[in-house]
Amino acid sequence: MPPESESWTIRHFSQANPVGPGQDSVPALLRRIADSIEQRPGIEPNGYLGTLDEVIVPLSRGTWLVSHFRNVNAVDHFFWLDDGVLRLHFEPLFPAQRDGSDPDGLVEVMRQVGFDLSEDDDADYTVHTEAAFALAEHLTGVRLTPEFLKSATYVCGTAPVPGRPAAVRESPPAG
């Protein structure tokens, strides 16, 4: 018997990023979105803008930002910024190798949430993704559960990749 299917409701809102001088700023777009949805995390499915310095550093000015990225190839990054300063960055698969202005400030919390900080060949890598989400929860107070994601209001939009020209869509040749 096939498993029962789930349905999710996505409430779609759009946020304009006007065209013109100074209007192509990804951090400005994301800040407008964040300001419009207080107390909600940003979720970027199938993207990596939340890992780019030119996006996350300006976005964190005047506040703090936590970003956890993981792709299908197990490329994984965790960032914690405070007022434009990178406090902590590491790859959750290799949590013993950290950088930032305070790379050891959360070592005890990292151990408590499940990271194996040893550099031994037999280090435990089985819960690194779960530990990254738990560390993000510790820093933000937001627990991303399936129920939270199902009931969330999503603000959807597109943003250009900084430094990359926007795609130009041309009509196919007639006939």
C-alpha cells in the first residue's frame, strides 16, 4: 500500500526588487523581506545566496544572522554573523576546523548538540546535519520542525546572484 500523501499549503506573497540604480542589491531585497515577516527565518531551498559574503555580511549589519547550507553532495557550511562580523564558520562534516572572529566561543554548545570535535580518523559524522540545526536553534531560538515548515507563511521572490549578469530571455525564432 503506498504511503499516504501529504499536502502543504504555501501562502505566496511577492516582494518587489525595483529596477534601477542601486536597486539590484540582494542584501537590500532580503532585508525588505525579513522586515516584512518578523520572527521568521529565511529559507532558501535549492540555493546558495545565504553563503556568499557579499550577501550575508551586509544583511547581518545591525542584527545577527545564522546560515546553514547543505547540498546533495554533502557540501555543508554553517555561518554565524553579528553586525557584519563573521563570528563562526565551519563545515559541519569537519567541525574541528573553524574560523571567524570567535571560532571557539561555542565549542561547549557544539559538543552538547552532537558535534564530534575530535580530529581522529574515527570521528563520528552521523549526526552532523542534526547538530547544525540544533546549533542554529540554540543561536536563534527557532526550531525548524516539519510542523513549523508546514504552517509557515512563505514570502517568495527571486534575487540575482551578485556579480553575475541577469539572464536574458529571448523569444524563439519565428516559424
